[in-house]
Amino acid sequence: MVRLLMLCVFVAMFGYISASTEVCTNSLLPGAKGDQGEIGEVGDQGKLGKNGPPGLPGLAGETGFKGEVGHTGKMGRIGDEGDKGDTGLDGPFGFKGKPGTTCDCGRYRKVVGQLDVSVGKLRKAVKFVKNVILGLRETEERYYLLVKESKRFREASLNCKLRGGTLAMPKTSNTNRLMADYVSQAGLTRVYIGVQAQSKDNDGTSSYGYADSSPLQGFAAWSQEQELFPTTNSSCVELLSTGTWGHVECETTMFFLCEFPKSRRRGGGRGTPASTSSRA
């Protein structure tokens, strides 16, 4: 009985092993190619790749159409005055005028003659008032007034401005001589004029200019000593009765000369200095 049972077990095991070998042998062999499957759905967009190298320059495009006119820009600065042009050709002669009317001008000539005499007297009176009473000196363009009030340079400059002028600026030899004679005839030896140090050069000496900020150009009346040995610590200038200029400290008090342009009009008349209590 036991032997029969063991035989059955052996047979069963042998059958299992034989079946297992057949299964393994069949699974290792490739099967037949199947039919093509259906196309799948479109997948999601992938990530952007790296930038490729730049391509070659393309051909130049065609010229575009002309654009519209832009807005008007701001006006530029006024240019320098140009050179005087050549004289133009003479124009044609005008038409002959109508004949004038006959006039008895004898009595009018007499009136005109009397007016000329009156005007001549008036001019002499005005000149007497300006030169003697007010103590003025004048050129074709300016009046000059000697103010006998001792003031520092800054105070003198302000005083001239309050009178309607500036400190006198001798820009030519003739004007400088007129001012020097004015000082000498007044019995003085020196006065302030409108010349002052503007800046210092690299060597420590000062560059001088006029009271209207214009530089000294073409004329200066420094004494020989002042020109050879310029003072570096004196910023203001005095006019001596000899006609030469000298350096002076601006805190020094002395009389001064003012100038007034004739072109300025005050109350309808010519530009004359404001009234003053000082007399030359």
C-alpha cells in the first residue's frame, strides 16, 4: 500500500516536471508579429531647447517710404552778426516832382535867425551849467562827474549806481587823459576808477577788468613800477593826476569818478547824472 502510494506520487511529480519543461520551452520562442496598433493622441509640448547659433545676416530690405514731417523744434540761439554786404546798385531816378509854391520867406528867415541865436545862447548856458556848476566833463558818448566824498571802493561803486551810472572806466588814452586833467584841475592827486581785479593767474598775479566786467583790452595805464612789480594783494585801482594807474587796497577811502552814458534818457531828456551835492 505504501509502495503504491509512493509510486503515484513519483508519477505525479514526473508529470508536473514534464509539463513545466514544455511550458518554459514554448515561452522562449517569439510569437507572430501582431497587427499595427492605432495612432495615439498628440502628447504635451516638450520643453524649449537651447538657443541655436545665430544665422547669417539676411539681405538688405528695400528702402521704406518717406516719413511725415516731424514737429517743429525749439528755436536756436541767434547767430553772430554777419559781414556787411556789398553796396547794391543805384535805383532808378524818381519822377519829376510838382513845382512848389512861391513863398515870401523874408520874415521867416528873420525868425529862424533869431532862433539860431537863442539856441546858441542856450547851448552855452547848458555847457556852463554842466562844466562849472555841476562840475561835469564830457566826451561824445559820456559824462564824467568827480564826487568829493571819501568812500571805500565798494561804497563808491554803489554811490555811482545810485546816481544812475558806474565808476568811470578809462578805456582809451584820450578818455584817460581827460579824467586825469579833471582830477588835477580839482587839486586832487588820486581817485578811484572802475578797474578791479577779476581773478588770479597761476603765478599769483591778478587779472584786471572794468566795472562792467569787460576785460582790459588794447589800453592800460599802469605805471612802470606797477607793471614790473604787480601787487598781488591789492584788488582795486586808483587813477593818479599824472594819468597813470596804481594798485590800492579796496578798503582805502578816497574820492571817486562816476560816468554816465549820454544815450540814457531820464524824464524825456538826455542821460545826465542824478543831482548831487558834490561839486568839482
